[in-house]
Amino acid sequence: MTIAVYIDSCAWNYLYEHEIVLECELPPSRFAIYVTREVEIELCTIPDVGRDGLDKRALKAYIKRNIDRSPVKTSSVFGFYSRGPDGTPSPVQVYGGFGVGTFQSEEERDFYARSEVEHQTQNRKRTDTGLSKNQADASLAAKSFSAIVLTNERMNKSGPLKIASDLGGRVVFLSEEVKPSGLTLGEYLNRL
């Protein structure tokens, strides 16, 4: 049986910095690797040069190479048209239509319905990606109850991923869990 693993956009920085080759570390015979549509949107908007002046082209090439080779699939929820939290049409479409999107599980719907999650995701200003604040993290957090989510956020950072982790979701905080363990990423995930 394969283990489903979702990768947060910030986790790619960790994977890149540690020169992890996904197809070797998380072989397709054991792991099915995904990004949510929201994370895919974030990855597509990584600039060539960051706000800090650092060149991001090598990171972008690393992400593309690993997505193509592993292969990394995009997961989306079934729907027809995305609207922002204020009801206006969203500049980006996160839903997948017929033959693309899947229905949300009851567990995912329950997670989104929690008041603390609604507080983190509703009426939030759109970011440079066209997504609202915490929208990508919420999509990953909802998946953590049926899959493993890799992130490089801090464990104590408030938001959907911390909420999911506190509720028993399988969120792996790479820098704070995998790195100090002394295990490779694959070894660490095999122990979960």
C-alpha cells in the first residue's frame, strides 16, 4: 500500500536546500506524492528573483524536475468557479471540474467547518498568488487526516496546519522534526 504525501510550497525550500531527490527518497512504489491545487498556484508564482534579491531560478528548476520525475500529482476539490472570501470572482481557479476534482471527505468538510479554521481562512485579503491568506495551508491541513503533509513552517506558528496537527492530523514539520531526528526523510516517514 502506498502512503499519500502532500508537499507544502515552503517544504520545497527545505527539500532543495537538503538536495533531496524525491524519486529516490520517496520511491513511487511506496509513496504517492501530491500538491494541492492551491500549492500548485503558489509554486507557479515563484519569481525568478525574490523580494530579498536572491535568485530563485535554481529552486524553480529543482521543483519542476522533481515534480516531473517523481511524479507529483495535483489534487483539487470538485467545483465549478472559485470566488474570494468577499464573494467576488477569484483571479485563480482552485476547483477541478468533471474528471479532475474529487469530492471533499466528511473529515475535510468537518475541518473546514471548525470555527478556528473559518477564522483563519474567511475574510482574508488575497495574497500575490491570488489566493486568500491561509487558503493553501487550509487545503493541506484538511488532507492531513488521510495523508502526510510536509511543511517547513514552525510547529508553533498559528494557522490551519497547527490546528490540524493539534487535532491529530499528520503534519510533519521538516526543520523541527525530520532534521533533528538524524533520519532521512524516507526513514522518518516510514516510522510514522
